Amino acid sequence: MKLPNFYHFEPLNSLKERMGLSREALGTLDVHIDASRLTATELERLTSQDGLDIALEDLRILDDGTLAYKDSRVLLYIRDVNVMLNQVPQPRYHLANCSTLRQMRVKGRFKHRYVVSTRLDGVFNLNIIRGQTSTRRLVPLSVCQNCLDLIRFDGFRIEWSRDRRIRVVRGFSLDGFFSKYPKSLHLEAPRYNSDNAPLNNYAADFSHISDRLRAAARYRCQACNFDCSARGLRRFLHTHHIDGDKSNNSPLNLKVLCLDCHAKEHHHMRTLPDFREFQAIKTGSVRARGQDASLGRF
């Protein structure tokens, strides 16, 4: 689709004129990339045979025990493998925060040894180290049994017989794993659906919750620190639901705000009769403090 030349796009120019803007006026575009999301380069590395190096502190353990980097569920493996007695060890890739990974952390051997990936074929580039030389080689890896046991994948138990466990490992597929545990964390099932979502209304005890929170804040706005402790000012101090869900009274979702700061979150509050009254009080108080401060310099 070809875009119009907006300099000569009359609907837009007419709107500009009504807003008092010239036809040549241009806006600004700020592009913000959330740091918690994978970049295009990281996504490419995750799906490549080389994987992506990450720092330990960037690896997250999800509630189900599986592993995540930024907004993606990942698997983890060792890339550097030392040859001993002419035998190339066969490291396992990990799906969860199993006992093997926990032991590696305790022994201080975790840092710089692992990379993350979302490949489905189980084949990865490893550095095969023989003495002072290193060779890059594609190697098929098997899944860690301790990981399968931790998440009880398809009922797996580490107590099973060796033959039974080996059969499961040989038949294991990463495609099946990521079908049950999606790569994208944005595909996780939402908390509510149209049938069980609560009404966006205040809980019956919200007034008591609000009273406790405002008292705990010493009747000061947690945004601008304005003091509303005077009896006549307490009605201007509100309890704000950060996520907009009035039924969510988690302490992490509540914030004590004066009416002026609350109106910055909900612009319709500017139409309340109390809004202008409180603005006048707040503005007068700030000016008075400023005068007192300037007098104090002499």
C-alpha cells in the first residue's frame, strides 16, 4: 500500500488548521524498545546452532521451574567440552532448574559455561577442547533426566528403571516440550477469561483498606509528598489502583495519592468539584513554603 504525501493530505491539513498549526508542522516519533523483550539479534542467536551467551543474573527461573531469558522460555547447555582419555563427554541440555544446575551454582562453576537456545532439533555447536586446541563441532545432545523429573514431564520419574528412563529420553522431542511450555511468555494463559473475570468494582472492605494505607503513609502523597494530615485535607488523599483493576487490592497495586496527582493518572478527576479547591490549597501552600524559605535566607 502506498502512503499519501501528508504535506498535501487535506484531512490532516484541515485538522492542523483547526489546532492552530501550520501545514508544515511535523510531530516527533520516539521509538522505545522494551529492554525485557528479545532483540532481533538475540532471537536469531537463540534459534541458531551457536546459541546465545548470557550472564547468570539474566537467567530467570519461572514458577513452573523452567528457564527463561527475557520474554522467552529457553533451554541451557554447556558449550565447552574437555576431552579426557580420548573420550568426548556427552553433556545434556537443561530445561529446568534441576539439581545438576543447582550443584553447579554451589560449586561456582556456573559462570561463563552455559549458553541458551530455543532450537528444536537438539543439535548444537560445541567447543571440543583437547589440551591447548579447540575444535567447533555440531553435536546432538540429550535432555537432562533431572530436568524431566523436576517438571514431571509426561509423568517422568527419576526412580524409574534405567531402561525405562532411556526409552523416554530417546523419544523426547523439544517440539513437544515447547508445545506444553511455549517459548513466548506472552502466550501464557491469562489469569481471567470472559466467564471468570471479576467486576471492575471496589471490594466491600476497600474503604478500610484505604484508611489503613493512608494512615501508614502518614497522610502524605506518595508521589509529591504533599501533607494531607490536617483533618480538612484528608478527603483529598486517595488510594489509587495502579493497574486500573479496582478489585485488585494487593499492596503492590495500591498507592496513596493526593487528588492532584491522582488526576494525573485519571484525567476525568479534573472535573470533580474538589479538584479546583484542592489545587488552590496545594498551590497556596507551595507558594507559602517558598516565601518562608526565601525569608529564611536573610
